[in-house]
Amino acid sequence: MYAIVEIAGQQFKVEEGKKIYVHRLEAEEGKKVEFDKVLLIEDEDNIIIGEPFVKDFVVEGTVLNDKVRGDKVIVFKKKRRKGYRVKNGHRQNFTQIEILRIGDKKKSAGKKAETEKAVSEKATTAEAAGRKATEAEAASKKATEAEAAGRKATEAEAAGRKATEAEAAGRKATAAETGGEVKAAKKSSAEKAGKTDAPVKATAEKTTEEKTVKTASAKKEDSPEPDAEKKPVKAATEKEAGTEKPETDAAKKAGETTTEKEAGSEKKDSAKKDD
């Protein structure tokens, strides 16, 4: 089976699996191309001629190489007896194509649809896989962020506990300092009070002793004594009085003598003055 196809203004006889060079096409390497300008088809002695093209027939192929250059062609122009000569060179750009199939357009359309469906399904599966991957990455990022937040929270809690413990220790230290100061103040006040209370206590003890002595003497005086006890007391008082009288008389005599001496000395002084 073969066909005659018009490609880029030229007619080519093509068969399945044949490789041909056509003028440069815009298709890139590896892409599929279709040619619907089929002029003639021959299939097992059955010849179909188009008017001008056969309906619903297509020639399919793939681009093998899109950067092929043909042989150099020299173009020389000359005019006799005019001195006109022009020489140019040219290399045509070609595209290499391999013919894959010659057949109905409907089948090719069905195959195209199937291939497009397969490609779309693959694309959708790839997109779904990409979405799942992105979702998994986002979930992993969220999990890591949650873990980091949990760690920060635990660190903050630990810092808060340390701060509370430090505050409690500071309070205890301040309480101990205040307690020590209070104790020291109490000791100092107690020492001062002891120092100040010592003479007071001594005076109080003396006063209490004096009071006890006075009360004892008052009781002795007030209590009635027998005559036997009174007599020796009277004798003792009389003795004391007798001893005291001569002492007073001697003092008096000594005083009188001193006054007399002073008077005599004054008289002598006055006499001397008069002289």
C-alpha cells in the first residue's frame, strides 16, 4: 500500500516505514505530524484517486531530524556581450520524516482521542501525585512547625518554672535576711534592755531590802517586848548617850578656845594699827 501526498508544495510517494526529506517544517524533533492532502491511494490493486484530495485519508509520521541541510547548488547567471556574470550558492534546509501510518482519518482521530485520553489520564495522575506530594510536604512542614512550637512551649514552661523557683528562692532569702535582722535587733534590744535594767534592778533590790529592813524594824518597834528585854536596851542607850556627851563637850571647848584665839589675834591687830 502506498500513497501520493503533497507536503510543503511537493508531491511524495510514501509507504509505511519509509523515511523522506521534505522542505523545512515548523515541527520540532520528536513530534508527530499529519498530512491530509492525499492525492492517490493504492491498496491491493484498488486505486482511489482524489478530486483533488481523497476524503477521510491521512498520512501520519514523526519528525526524526529538523536540522538537515541539502547539497550545495551553484546558481550562475551570464549575459553575452554585456559583461554580466553572477554566481551564487544555495543549500536547502530539510526535515527528515518517518511515515508511520496511511489510513482513515476517523481511526486516526479515535487513536488520537485514545492517546489524548491516556496522556490526560497520565497528566491527571501525575497532578494528583504532585498534589499528594505537596500536601504531604505541607503536612510534614506543619508537623515540624507544631513540634517546634511544642518545643518552644516546653522551653517557655521550663523557663517559667525556673523563674518561679528563682522568685521563691529570692523570697526565702529575703525572709531569712529579714528574720536575721529581726533576731539581731531583738538581741541588741535585749542587750540594751539588760544593760539598762541592771542598775534599775539593783536599785529596786536595794529599795526592797530597805523596805524589808524598815518593815522589820517597824514590826520590832510595834511588837510589845517583856521588861527583861527592855532593860538591856535602855542600858545600851544610856551608855551610848554617856559616850556621846563628853565628845560634844570637848568639841564645844575646842570651839570656844578657837574663837578666843581669833578674838585675841584681832585685838592685837587693831592695837598695832592704832600704834
